Amino acid sequence: MSWMPSTVSRIERSEVGSSIVSFVRAAGSALTKPKVQDGLIAAAVTGTSLVGVMVQLHVDLPEGGGDVSRRSLDAFGIVLVLLQTVPLAWRRRAPVLVLCVTSAAMFLYFELGYLPSFASLGFLVALYTVAAYRARRTSIIACIGSIVVVLLILALGREPVDPDAVIGELLIVGGAWSLGDGARSRRGQVMRLEDRASRLEREREERAAQAVAQERRVIARELHDVVAHHVSVIVAQAGAARRIFGTHPEEAPPALDAIDHMGREALVEMRRLMGFLRTEAELAAGRAPQPGLGNVDALLTQVREAGVPVTISVEGDAVPLPAGLDLSAFRIIQEALTNVLKHAGPARAEVVIRYEESALRLSIADDGLGRNDRNGGRPPSGYGHLGMRERVGLFGGQLRVGPRPSAGYEVVATLPLDREPR
């Protein structure tokens, strides 16, 4: 068991190391936040200013300034020091206001004769911030105002005005403004470059998408030609098989085999064609089977749960429907009931599916608002009616959409059963 202490020690060291790494990462993440940075700057300048003032309380003035008396630091002086430094915590949120507060506090501090301190750095940082985060017109006005404040402090001060000191102070103020203005310019250039890069990236993605779409269209045309060839061969072989089946039945199997082979190849190519034409959203939706009239009961349940009582009746003998016609019939009923939910108001709906000798007739009626109330007297429009018309037109059928004689709205679609899609 001698290995256990060393193992436990390694585990503890690893846990301590991971804790230190997590702490360093959290601290680094916090330091990147502007509020935290501004707070640290305000705290550093405040601490430096207070310590500097306390150290200079009993320091004699340099030779030549002995006739100038300085006011000892009191509570009001400390308040003025804090007003020059603490507002820096809000320097990026309200740069102009922070500059006004620090300038006023600095002016009062010097005019009341307190000992010089590092609190004046707060005024310079505030001026830099205005130049860095506000428009140039605003920052120029702020710079001029800051220069006026400095000149007033020098002119009203207890010491004689030295031209060299005036020039030096103006250079310091102008330098703070220049640094801020340069930072603003660089940040604007970076933002423009980032915007340009993002715009170029979007354009590149759009060009790539267009190239993919173009390639898909080319491939689709090629596959269409292949499928059309296979179908043409199937039609020819079927006609030949029908002609020879009565007179030479022994020659019919090769033709039927050719039909079977070509039909399978056509299905493969058709699946490939549809795969190329599908969008990414359609591919992500999965391969669920397409709905048909067998799913109408589930659709009606959803409509009833949405608050519209709906009944259904089936008339005639149901016959198997082609997959495309079955899907179109379901979509027509779905769209008509969707319009009832959207526009009919409080209403009841009725769905009638009638199997006639050569056609499938669908009737979806409601007793809610009529056309005059539903569309303002205009003919029905929108993608819903357009989709229904396209589905009916695909099979050479007829569609009638309009108000009922008594009240409500009605959709009547007739789909021929003996015609193929165009």
C-alpha cells in the first residue's frame, strides 16, 4: 500500500492545478470586460492620488516657492480628489459627463489651494476617453473646453504664470486628446475591415451557393435526359410486347425483361435526380412517407384541437389513388382547413370526399365569414390558393373557391382519375 500516499498526492496536486487554471481563466475573462477594466483604472488612479497627497502633506515646497502657502488636505479636499478619479469607472458609458465632473473637481481643487496630486490624471484619462469613444466634433469641443479649464487654473493660481509651464500643460492636454483620437481612428479602421471581411465572406458563400445551384441544374438536366431515354425505351418495348404477345408470345419475355431493366434504371436515376434537387432543409427533414387521404383523420384531429369543429364524410367506393394524386388531395384539404383556421373566425367546417366514376371530388366548406368579410370583397389570393390551383392543374382538374350562398366559404376541387400529370 506504499503507493497510495504518492497517488493521493498526485491527485491533490492535479486538483489544485486545475483549480488554479480555472481561476486564472476566470480572472482573464473578467479582465476583458470594459466595466471591470474601467473599475480597475478608477481604483488605481484613486489609490495613487490619495497616497501621493498623503506623502506630500509635510514636504516643503521647492526653493523659490516659499511665499506660496498650500491648504492642508481636509475632508472636502478628499472629496474633490475622489471626484477626479472615481467617475472613471463610468468613463466609457458617459465620457462627456465624466470629463465635466473631473474638470470641475480639478478646477476647484487647485483654486482652493490644495497640494498638487496625481488626481489630475483622471482629467487626462477622461479627455482621452471622449476623444476615443465620441465623434471628432464632440471631442474637439471637449478638448477646447479642457484647454480653457487648464488656462484658468494657471491664470488664477497663486504662483506666477510661466510660459514654459503653459506650453507644457497644453502639450499634455493635446497629447491626451491625440492619443484618444488615434485610438478612435484605429478602431474605426478595424470595424471597417471586419465589416468588409464579413461582407466578402457572405459574397463568397453566395457565389458558392450559386455555383452549387448551377451545377445541380446541369446535373438535373443530364439526369432528365437519361430518365427520358429510359422511359422512351420502356414505352417502345411495351408497345412491341403488346403487338407480339398475341401472335408470338414466346418473343414477349425479352421485351418484358427489357422493360423491367429499363424501369429499374429509370427509378435509380430518378432517385438520384431528386437527391440533387433537394435542399438542405428538405434533406434534414428526414425521409418520412408523404401523407395521403389515409392521413386525413389525423389532420382533422389537429384542426379540432385548434378550436374548429370539423366533420368528414366519404361518398362512393374508395379506389386506390396514384401517389401524386393522393398527396395533392391531402394538401388541398390541408390548405383549405388552414384558411378556415386563419380567416373564417368562429366557424364549423365540413369535408366531403366523393369517389366518382372518373374523378375524385373534394369539398371543404365552412359557415364562418364570407369573402366580403374575409378578403375585403377581392378575389381570393395568396400562396395557399395558388398552391391548390397548381396541384389541381397538374392533374388537369378544376378548382372553385368562393363564398357559399348562405354563409361561409367553400373550396371544391375535382381531380380526374384517368389522366396522368402533365
